[in-house]
Amino acid sequence: MSDDLLPDTDGQDGKTEVPTPFSFKLMIVLTVIYLGWRLIEGIVWLVQRLT
């Protein structure tokens, strides 16, 4: 019995590397930069509130 939705493996381990799109990498980098900046702003705000 075979399932039509599953790909044939032909003896391979089923590990096919799909390259990551540049736009996805760019989105991750920009998100990390943004969250880092917001963390710095939060620390500065907290220090100002405590002093």
C-alpha cells in the first residue's frame, strides 16, 4: 500500500536541503536589530525611572 501524498525516497535519507531565501534572512536580521534597540530603550527608560 502506498500513499500518493508521500514522496518516493529511492533509497535516500530524505534530507534535501532547500536554500533559505535572502528575504527571510534579511527579515530575521532586521527583527534582531529592532528588538535589540527596543531592549536598549527599555533599559534606559528603567534607569531613568529608578534615578
